[in-house]
Amino acid sequence: MFKKYQLRSYNFRLVILLIVTSVYGIAVINSADSSYTIKQCAGLLLSLFVMVVVSLIDYNWLLRFYWIMYALNFVLLVLVLALGSESKGAQRWINIGGFRFQPSELTKILLIMFTAKLISLYKDRLNTARFLIVLAVLLLVPIALILMQPNLSTTILLALILFTIIFCAGLSYRIMGIALLCIVPVTIILGIYISNPNQKLLKDYQRNRIMTFFEPENNEDGAYQQKYSVQAIGSGQLSGKGLNNDDPSSLNNAHYIAEGHTDFIFAVMGEELGFIGCCMAILLLSWIVIECIIAAVRAKDFAGRLICCGVAAQIGFQSALNIAVATQLLPNTGQPLPFFSYGLTSLVSAYISMGVVLNVSLQRNVERDDEIFADDFRG
């Protein structure tokens, strides 16, 4: 379970990067709604503790229990549907003694590890129809349970993460081409069906979000969140109006930015820290993704490499979705911005993912490092 590691092998650069990113997020949360600041600070301390503990546990030992991870994830998602609390038309949380827990956030790392282990065991069968069908069925079960909550945005995010893992594992381009030929017409058909007001596939609020994006002039009531978000980001110009400002023209101060401490924290950041502040946030998140990719390249085995690729996809895609919504490039999805948005479950889950990446880095392939160093030296 625990191994003897060399302290010099620990990726302190990534740890410092995560702390800086989270502290930056807390500063923006405090400006958006100071009532959440203390909770987020407590969540950060808990997350750091959990990350350090996870980073010292051999990930290969954890992967021995990949079927238990799958079963635990299944049970939690079923409990959400059976006993979960409802909010804003969705049933995504489990209340435990006053503490709200969102299992779908934990699903991300559990499915990443399960998929990485399963593919590493049968990597020679990856491009066979039988294995892909079995893998698809296993992964569609938890994805379908999340879709039933309903949680369409996390469903799409998980699909992107899992596809990235399978792609990085060596999925045949021929199979990907066939999949695309099937997905494109299905997507078009679904789009036409969803545009029908009498459709039964999505909840009314989900359909309204999609239709508001494509027809904002016909759905002005549903477009206000993204409309004010774009205005706030634009009003910040280069350097913003400053954190905790008392500017009367501030949309955040006038409470026009809905969910400013969670889903639309990027809008608050744009208004108060401007273009520079937004670029700094994107740079920090991109750096975290790059560190995960570096850990994947240096991983000692196939499973470790796929885990790091999955976590990189998780941070990268989720960040892109959140920012695209805040800038009105995509329909409103309700995905938080990793390490920035308020939310204890999402924060702790993200740090668990980074803890696993840190452990992969601790056990990196020394020979691979030597080859990289030799190539750099020759260059």
C-alpha cells in the first residue's frame, strides 16, 4: 500500500501550482460572495490533506480494487436516484448529517481508474469488437445513471474523458472513423427531435438552455445568465475593476451575475480582474493539464499513463466547458471551474485526482527520464 519514496521525486511544483490556483479561486469567491469564503478555505485544507495521503498510496495497489471502485460508484449513483435531495429540478446530492455530497464528482476519478486498469489488462484486445462492446456497456451504466439525475453536462464531460483515455490507449483510427460516421447523423437527428417542444428526452430546463443558445431572441428570459456574464467580462477590460470593489456599475455588486461563486465565477473574474486576470486563470489551469501530461509521459506503466491522460482530460475539458459557457460559446451546462468554483465535493474530488497523478509521478520511469535528458543534451 505505502512505499518508500524519495522526497526529491515528489512533484512539489505541481503542489505549489495547485495551491496558488485554489487561493486565487478563494480570492474571487470572497469577492463574489464572502459568505462562502471560510467554507472554501476549510475545503482547501481538507483537500490538501486528502491529496497528500492519496499521493503516498501506491496507485497499483489501488487499482487492485478496480471492481470495488466500480461497484461503489454504482451504489452511490443508485442512492442518489433513490434517496438523493432535489435542487433546481435535479436530484444530484446525498445529504449526510447536514453535509451535501455529489457522487457524480467522485465518479470522474473512479471511472478514470477503472477504465485505465481494465484497458491495461486487455490492451492487446482494445481494437476488437467484443472488448469494445463490453467496455461500452460497463461505462454506459454509470453514465446513464448520471443522465437520469438529470445531469447532462457531467454525462457529456465523462464521455469526453473516457474517449480520451481509450484514444490514448491506442484506439484504431478506422474504428474512430466508423464511430464518427454513426455519431454525426445521430446527433443531427437528436437535435431535430430536441427542438420539438413536445420531446420527452430532456427535462424542460435542459431543452430551454439549448434552445436559448441557438435562439436567444426567442428566449430572452433564459438567456440572461450568459448575457450578463459576457457583459461583465467585457466591462472588466484589461485589468478589471478590482476585487471587492464598490463600483456602482459592477454587475456582480448589483447581483446580476447568477451563481457567481460557482458556475459563473469566470464572469466575476473577468469583471474584477479583467483580461489579465482571466488569462492568468487559463494559464494556471493549462499548466496543471501540462503537468498531468508530463506525468503520463514519464509513467512507469501503461495504467499510470492512462490515469494521467484521463485526469488531464478531466481538468482540460471541464475548464473549457465552464469558460465556453461564461463567454456564451456553448449552452449553459452548469459545470464548475476546477479549483476556482465554490464546491467542497468538486474540490476534494479534483484534489484526489491530483493525488493519484502525484503518486504516478513518484514512481516515474527513471529510464524514460534518462532518455529524455540524453535527447535534450544531444539537442
